[in-house]
Amino acid sequence: MNFMKHTKPIRSALALALMFPAIASAALGESDASIQADQAQMKSVLKVVSRTNFRVHEMQLPSGTVLKQYASMDGLVFAVTWSGPAIPDLRQTLGRHFDSYVTAAKANGANHRQLQIQSADLIVHAGGHMRSFTGLAYLAKSMPAGVTVQDLH
């Protein structure tokens, strides 16, 4: 089995995600205040669904990828998910946690179709292949009481 052949999709996707300008939305661990401005800039439809103790802000990016930001009732984005043909701008999406993500990804080798990172607070599960990427990033310590990972769909 050619090891490098299997690393190329993840490495290529990460490189592309780093090269494109920020077009995503509110960053993980930040306020959800910028979501509507980002939605207007991208000319996308924003759908907001309220749950018992959090809100889900869902946008379809120009690439076709669906990006969801999960915000507590006080407006803190505690989780993001993505699914679609392209990886969103992870620098924008992960915000101040991006550098931790890159460091952990390098330590993990980022060499498979699946990437799992678990630090003191940042948890990331990402994977896929060309035109079919999914990901979940969340701050375990910031999740509202009673919210579980299974609620992040």
C-alpha cells in the first residue's frame, strides 16, 4: 500500500483551506454577532433553529458546503460542523483555536482520511475525500449544560 497516496487528500484539503480568504462565519469560542454580516457578504441563506439551551446557525457556503455554528443562549459559539464538497476556511471557523488545531494535526501526522484531535478543551473530528468532507469542532468546557456531542448534527 502506498502510504503517501492516502495522505494526499487530507494534505491537499488542508492546504486549500489555508489558502483561501476568510468567507466563513463566527469563529469557535467567539461571539455569534458576526454571523449575519458574514451571511450577507456571502449572499447565502441563514437558517437559525432554537433548541432548549442553544441555537444552530446554518449556512450553505458558495462551495455547497453546509456550515453550522452552535451558539449558547448568551451568544458564545461552542461548536461548528461542516459537510460538503469543500472544507470551509478553518482559520476563520476555528478562530483563535486554529493554531492549536494545526499543531495537533501535525503531531497526529494528519495522514489518514480521518483526523481526530483532543486537547484540554478543543476536540476536532474531520475527514473525507475530494468533494465529500465532514467535520466537527467543539469546546468541551463551553458546551451548555445538558448538551452532548450527539446534539451536534
